[in-house]
Amino acid sequence: MKLIECNNLSKKYGDKLALNSVSLTLDSGEPIALVGPNGAGKTTLFSLLCGYILPSSGEVSILGHKPGSASLHNQVSALPQDAALDPNFTVETQLAFFARLQGMSSKQAKQEVKRVLELVDMAQSAKLKPLSLSHGMTKRVAIAQALIGSPKLVLLDEPTAGLDPANARKVREIVKQQSANTTFMISSHNLEELEKLCDKVLYLENGQLQQSVSIHSTQSSEYLTVTLTNNLESELIESITRIDSVIEVKQTSEQQLVIEYSKSSPFYIERTLLELFESNRLQYKSMLAGRTLEDTLFAK
């Protein structure tokens, strides 16, 4: 059974068409990225998946059921970007309240609170109130709340926004660890973060699904992203272009190239590039297999 199915899904607010005939099918598994500019329809799609609003036309189902139906009780949860904890109650009390709302007994709720706090490495903060927590710790408690009841689908809106690198990494680790049992759909403008978490990427613009791509999909050609310590010279680019198997060389910044090449013997391209750099006395910062999500989505 498919996790999510949308068939010509549309939503209008008055005269504004926020979502326009979106059709997609998604399986359970690795985290899914949802990207697009402000006003693209990402929040509207999240709201439809949660059952907060109804579509103007078209159909949407999760695990074969309509969003918000009793059959999906405890199976879908969402964490809005601006989700806040009540400052008057301890972390433990608040999470237990949400567990009780899902139908758990007091004993079950207590056990569930302990479980989800351990998942996000926040068990030591159970007795604290939110004002005692850092921004990163607060975000992890909010994620714990979203994991109550072990939902099959969790929608995260900008989960690492405003976090320092250490806490952003912790959030990524939480998502990776829980992806074996829960599918995460993550809306974010931070493409570098999404690259570290997701393979499937949905790109919305003007309410329409413009692209649905797999970052690691098997293609007839492959890519290398090379960053040098020196600014690139046209002569070097021409030399790389003449290497056997190279299809195209695109300069993405003063020091970075994306090289598309046909599949060849292992490490042939890398070895040839290193020899070229050595002969020209050039140093490189990095040589990465593949290309960035930004380049995947927006390359012309």
C-alpha cells in the first residue's frame, strides 16, 4: 500500500489557487524533501495531508485512507516551524497530556513520554519547564512530541531552522535513526540539510509540482562536483572537457565545477583529474561524487 497518493489535488482560498492539480505517489521509507519558494503551496499540502483542511478538488489518501479519518488515528503527526511549548508546565507533563489525548492511560502515557524523550536524548530534562531549555533542546522536545504513538508519517516544517550546527546535526541523527519505522516529509529552504537526509525531493512552485527527483537515482551519466582552492581558468575547463567520457563541464562558482560524464572504469575520471591538477600545480578542496541538490533542481 502506498504511503501517500494525490490525484489532481487542488486547493483554493477565495480566488487564489494555492495548490494546482498536484498528482504524486510516495512510498514509505527514507525521508522525503519538500522544497520550493515562499508561497509555493508547501504549507497547504502539509495541511491537506494532516486533514486540517479539505481539498477544493481532487483526491488525497494516506495509507489508503482520507487524511483526518479515524483509520489514521495516531498514524500521522506534524511539527510546524513555529510550534511552541507551554511555559507553565514541565516537559514531562506536556508530553503526557498529548499522549493521553491519543487515548493512552496514565501509565502508558508515562512510559511513552520516557520513550520519546530518550529517542531525542532529552530524558534528563523531563522535569524542566520550557524556559529552562535552549532553542535546540526545545526543538528536540517538539520532535519528541511528534513521535508520540509511533506514527507512520511525520511532517516536519523547517526542523533545523535557527539551530546551531551541533543541534542541527542532532536533529538529523534523530530523523535518520527513526526512519526505519517512520517516514518523514521535511519542508525546508536549507538544501544542504536536505541533501544529508533525503533522497526523494518534491519541488513545488506556484502551487504546482514542478519536479520529483531522486538525488541518488541511477542515470546514464554521473557527476563529480569539484572545488578548487584557486579561481578557475578557462584553459583548465577546456582541458577537463577534452577528457574521455566527459559530457559537460559547468562552472557553478569561481572555484567550483560540476562535471557530467558517462559511466567509465572505476576512478578513471578522478585519476585523470588529479593528474591534470598536478601538472598545472593546482590544489583542490573537495571532489564529491554526484552534484548538489541545488544544481539537480535548477541546472539548465
